[in-house]
Amino acid sequence: MRQKKVDLSQKIYGALFDMDGVILDSMPYHVKAWKDAFKDKGLKVDEKFFYLYEGAIEPEVACRLFGQNGADLSLNDFFQIHQLQKRYFLERYSSRVKPFDGAAELIEWLKTNGTKTALVTSSHEEILEAVLPEHLKTLFDYIVTGNSIKRRKPHPDPYLAGIKGIGAIPRNGSVAIENAPAGIESAKRAGLHCIAITTTLNRRYLKDADRIVDDHKELIEMFRPS
């Protein structure tokens, strides 16, 4: 079912975007790198886990989640695996990552209409530099990476940093676009209206978002007036 457009009777002041799974079609490659890293440590985790908990990489949180899914890890184990994952992603998979069709079009349209834009990602800066095309990077007024804040998603800190960076006011014409539960929780805890897109998970996993769209075409139609 098509949902109502975002109300443009008032200006959309800020639009804050997740990167992996929203701007970039990158999650399948992050998952491959995670699986490779776990395999090197003699561990196996179902790939659905990585989609469900995308972005939730606070060490203590990650260790608890992995333990609940058959991979008991110490903090040191997690740090080692996370470092392997980043290395494998950069070496083996980053060259395959492409932006989603329509992502740049939407951001350009928002900026043309006076909206401030931020990129809010759990990926570290070296990952962002490897996969985000320069023409897309320049479209964002502010960028938050996983290594630029103390607490990552699902904590509100990433989106609070993005809100501050663009001078936005939560719930006053500002929205977040996400694709995973941890990101939705982070955005909502930061006081943002959250739109979820079903690029990596189906709607039942995104139910805590304010609205859900199926693809970037529908997302564009939601923002653009008739």
C-alpha cells in the first residue's frame, strides 16, 4: 500500500541518511566480510543476524548479541574479528559497492529545495572513503562516521551529532532514513521522524519506524509534491 507523502506544507529542514543499505547497496558485501572474518576464527553466524543487527557494533552490545546467536566472544575476540571484517571488506569487496538508483537524485532534489542533509553511518571513515563516490559525499552538509562518536547505534548519539551538525531541530521538519532496527532505534531516540526502506529487511523488522517504503522510487515520490 502506498503511504502518504511527507507533509511538505512546512519546509523539511533536515534529512539524515544512513549509508549502508540506504545510500549504498553495500550490505551484502559487509555480510560476506563478516562471514569471512568469523570463519577465520572457526565460528559461524547465520547471515540474517548481520542484517538484523546492522550498525549495532558497540563492543559490549555486539558480544552479547553474538553470544545469543551461538558465537561466544570476549571483547578482545570481537575487536580482532571487527578488524578482520574491515580489512576483508576493503580488500575483497569494497570495489563492488554501488549507490542505489535514485539515491543521488533524492539528495539533490532535497538540497535544491533548501533541505540540509547529513550522512549518519556506523562505518568507519576509512570504509566511507573507499566506497562513497565523491559526487555523493559532496552532497552532504555534514557526515558522522562510527569512529567520530563515543557511542554508536542503537544509541541516539550518531543522530544527535548529525542534528547538531546541520543545525536541525528534531521533530520540527527533520527526518531520518534507515534500513535496520538499530538505526531506527537510534533515530527515534534522537527525536527524529524515521522512514525505513526495505532494501535489506522486510517490513516486519522495520515496524518501529514511522513510515516504511519499499524502494528509492517510492521514497522520492513520498518527498516530492504531486
